[in-house]
Amino acid sequence: MKKILILPFGILIVLVSCMNKRNIANPADYAVFLKEGILDQQKQQVSEEISFWQQRLQKDTGSYVNMLKLASAYLQSFKLSGDITTLKKGDSLLKASSAKLKDSDPEILFAISQNSVTQHQFRNAEFYNDAAEKAEGDPFINRLLDFDAGMELGNYKDAVLQLASLSDKSSFDYLIRKAKLEDHNGNLDGAIELMEQAFEEVKDKKKSLYCWTLSNLGDMYGHAGQIEKAYNSYLKVVQKDSSYLYALKGIAWIAYAHDNNTKEAKKIIQFLLSQTKMPDLWLTLAEMEEWEGNIAKSDWYTRLFLQEVQHPEYGDMYNKYLIHLYTEQLKDYDKALALAKKEVNNRPTPETYDWLAWVYYNKGEKEKAYAIVNTHVYGQTFEPTAMLHTGFIFAANQQEEKAKEILEECLNSSFELGPVTTKMIKEKLADL
């Protein structure tokens, strides 16, 4: 554990300012990608695909092939637009086409399983993957998807066994999942090394894999405090595919959390919102406004997020964010507790138990919160927000030394947590 020296507030500001003196995000590098209509051509192509297969399906309503083609077009539309209705339509068509074949086609069942993960329906993902196995689907794909579902559901032992059973330990599919496992175990350096190997496997092949892998590497570099590497990764992604907006989101976070350039960060986020629907972007804007002291505007962006994700089509996709908002900002503990209990029931992971404990802590039930984190969270996850919550809960239960150690470790994740949360940690440490 790195020990953090707590300095007088004025000196701390000077030191932080010196450390962050050189900005990393340079608008000249990516301004060309912030153009209105950057997705228009792709959206038009997908729209034409949807129209074509809709017409085909109208002429032959019983054709599972037409259903699959239309489902694929809708799911592609969701990736571009973020419109939840297209995701639901694609999912419905996949299930309808599978039903036409009496759930006998494993490839369709695998697709439904993967789509279930996108919707945070992790038990459904497991169910459809099991159905694909019964339909004699490819054992390799089955094990990969078993791993994916197992990690989300907290079935870590089974997930490890599934991964270990794969014979090709150098394949892309193995490497990216092994990286996920190492990250979960707190070995971020090992996870990065594995993801770098995975990138070498695909960098000269499919563009979509190039972008997906390198943007994930950018996230990992950021978590490890290697901000310049993260920035260069995101930049290479948009240079490869200017429509890969997730990378621009990463650049916006660097402008905000590292460079303290909220004006530039907000410009990028507003551009992203003009191109696609990503509800969590409203929360990013809300945090930036809070950091600048614009509380009314921050609250307004928060309301926009709530207004969007409360549509029933989203299901459980944004429960994590809703639990946080109901707990910390809206103080609606009944709603927060109901969602947290639902998440723990659906997937009992250290992260979901952390959400439950955090609700109890904020409700004033500190001993109950401590019992949960001590049993289900502490030492079982290295996710920075979970560690932060654990530190606060330990401090409230006369475990000050452990709390200090945990919170000091959290400061190593200041970039990932963001300036607002980092300030909260420092204030808490000053009180201990």
C-alpha cells in the first residue's frame, strides 16, 4: 500500500496543480472527429437494411431468416444510435426466430445469450447458453459464454473452470477473458499485458476488433494511471474508425479528470449526445457541473438521466446508477434498497453487495452495512468505488486504521474516480 502524506490544503493544491500542469488531451488531435452527422452515412445504411427486411418479412411473416436479418439490422442500429427500442426489437425478433425452430438452432441461442448480457439479464444469458449446449452448439463458444455469464453472476469458480478448459491459451477469445479475470483479481498489470497480447492478435485483422480491444486497453491504462497511453489508445481508435464514439468519451474523461479542462470535456460530451443516446452521459455532465459549483445545472442533467432510464425498456441496465442517485442525492432509501436487494438476488457479486451496504450506511444502519462489506466485499473486489464505500463504512464502525489504509489506496484511482469523489476521499482522510 502506498502511504499518502496529508499536507496543508494550500500546499496540496499547489502540488496537484504542478503534477497536472501539462494537459494531455489536445483538441487539435481530435477536432476533425467532432463533426455533426458523423454517423449519418452508417445510420442511413442501417435504416435501409431495416426497411428492406421489414418489407421481406411482411411478405413472408413466417420466415425465420427474414426475422434474423431484421434482428441483426436493429441491433446494429442500437450500436450506432443507442436507441433502446431498437435493442428490444432486435431481441424480440431473435427470440421469435428461435421459437420458429423450436429453440433448436444453437447459433441463434448464443446470439440471444449475448444480447441478454447487453441488457443486464444475466440469468437469461446463462439460460440461453445452457439451451444452446443442449442443442449441441459449439463447445468452444459455449464455454466462452459460460465464463461471461459466470463472471457477471458471481459464479467465479465455475467461470475459472470454463476458462481453464479452453485448449488454445493464445487465442483472442481466451486472452480477453483471462484479462477480465486478472483485473477482477486485482492484477491490473497482468490484465493489461494480456489485453496487449490480444490486441496484437487482431490489430491487422477486423476493424471492429481493433477498436474494441484498443478502447478497452485505453480504459485499463487509465485505471492504472497511465493517462498518456490511454489517450493515445483512444486517439488511434477514432483515427481508425471515426464513428467509434466510445473512444471520444474516454478522451472527454481525460480532459476532465486529468487536465481539469471541463469546458473541453463538456464540448465532447455534448457532441456525443447530439449523435447518439447514451443516458450515462447526462450523469457525466452532471458531475462536471457539480465540480464547477453549478449545482442547479448539475441537478437538471441528473433529472434528464432519470427521465430517460425510467422507461421500462431499459429494465435493469442502469440500476447501478439509480441506486447511487437514490442513495446519495435524492435520499430515497426505499427505492435504493429495493433496487439493491433486487441486484443482489439477481447476481450476488461483491459489487452488488457493496451497493446494498452503501444504502444501509447512508440510511444510518452502519452495523448492518459493516456486516455486509466484511462478509461479501472487503478483499473480494478491487473496484475503486466498492473500496471507497468499504473505507467509509469501516470508519463508521471504529475501524479507523483499516479505513485509512483503504482510502489511501483509493487515491491511486483518483483518475478513474474523478475529481468530485477524490475530493470526498481527501476530506474523509483529513477527519480520521
